[in-house]
Amino acid sequence: MGMDFSEKWGKDVDEAVKLALLDLRVPIEEVEVTVLEESTKGFFGLGSKLAKVRVEIKGAAAKAEKPKVEKFSKTEKPEKQVRPQEKPEKQEKQERPERQERPERPERPEKQERPQEKQDKIAKRRIEIEEPERPDGLTETNEHPALKFINEIADKMGLTLDIKAMQNEDCVYIDVEGEDAGTIIGKRGQTLDAVQYLASLVANKDQSKYIRVVVDAEMYRNKRRKTLEQLADRLAVKALKTKRSVRLEPMNPYERKIIHARLQGNNRVVTRSEGEEPYRRVVIELK
């Protein structure tokens, strides 16, 4: 008794069907094809998957559902039918076509930074570590890209501010005053730092020489320095009393530098920084 169906693997559905037809030895017109698993190509040969089909001779399923019943006497026993031995699963797996070798992933060329991108990164790093203090030898100016940029921000935000700019060969200092200065400062000076960073990028765009940009509002920078120094002294005392380390809130590099410098001369505590930007913070410990 011949086989009624065959399940085969192939690199695609067509190949799996051809293998099943060869196994059954019948033409495609006499069978019904069921796709059990679709083939996938994967990405650069990775994760590819073979196709699997079930090819069944037409009418075989109906015959199997309604088997012919033979009449026999009570004394006669029906002959025991021997089921055709199915092929083991291992043999079926061996009949799969060989997988094609995966193509080697092409090496990606190293990304080269454009001159402006490299300059922006250098500018960003310098902004993070420079001291926003008012330099000496400044002269007032009304024509500077950073001044124009901050004026545009104030106009679009509808803020009432008096903005002045002074510069020397290496720096431009922008002083902001007025009833809406608190909006420019923001919580713990975060908005002021952001405005200063953006103004620095504008001032140094397409420039061969780096110009330091400092933006201050209502002398906030000096007031913030004094606040941080007092905080450092108070927390150092707390560390000594509790004999436990004290962790400050996350700060930018310049503010952490103020804490380190303030406690550098304290012979009973030491300071260190931990964490990653922008959540890096100062830790005060006993010596």
C-alpha cells in the first residue's frame, strides 16, 4: 500500500513540494498542498528558516474517514491489518536540503566625524568644566550672535528683560536683569545653564577660535557659589557628627568643583564624585 501523504522541508515552499512529489511519485495535479511553515531569509543570513509542507494525495483523507466494513461470521476473526511503518523523524530531518552558508557580514567603515561635529563636542566639554565667572577687561557690545540669540529667546517667551553683552578677546559675558529674570534662572540655575550652553554653541559655530560664553542673571552665579560653599561646610559637620558618608544631590561639573575646593583644606573629611552624568554627585566621607 503506497503512502497517502508526505511532509518535507525545503529552502522555500516550491522546493519542499518537489521533494514531497518525488516521495509520493505522483504529479502536482493529484495532490493537495498544505504549507505548515513559511521560509524566512533572515538578516544577512542570520535567523533564516526552512519551509515545511504537507502534500496529500487527493481523496486520501475521505477514504481514511470512511473505511470499508467487511461482513464476517462470529466464528471468523478479521485479519489483523498491518499499518504502514512511518518513517522516523530522524530520517525526515536527514532529507532536509543542506543550509546555504551564511554570507559574511560586511565590515562597516568607521564613522568619521565632520569638522563641525568635532568642534561641537569640544565646545560642549569646555562648557561643562569652565567657570562661569565674570572676566576682566570687558567692553560693551551690541553686535554679537550670542546676544542676538538670547534676545530672540526672550521675545518668543514674552519675557521682560534687560540684556547686556560685554566681551574681550576670549570671552563674551551676558548679563540679564528684569522682573522675569527668575524664569531665565530656573530651578537651581538649570534653565540659565541651558541658555548659556545653547548661546555658546551659537557663538562658536563655524569659528576657528573658541570663545567662552557666560550668561548670568541678577548675579545668580555669585549667590549660587556662596550657597554651595555654605552647604559644603554644613554637610561636612554632619558627616563628622554621624560618622557616616553624606551624598549631595546631582550637580554639574562646575558646582561639584566648588564643593571639592571648599573642603580641600579640611583635614577630617575627603570628597569624591560618583555616578554618571547628568546624575554625578559629590560624596563627603571621613578620612
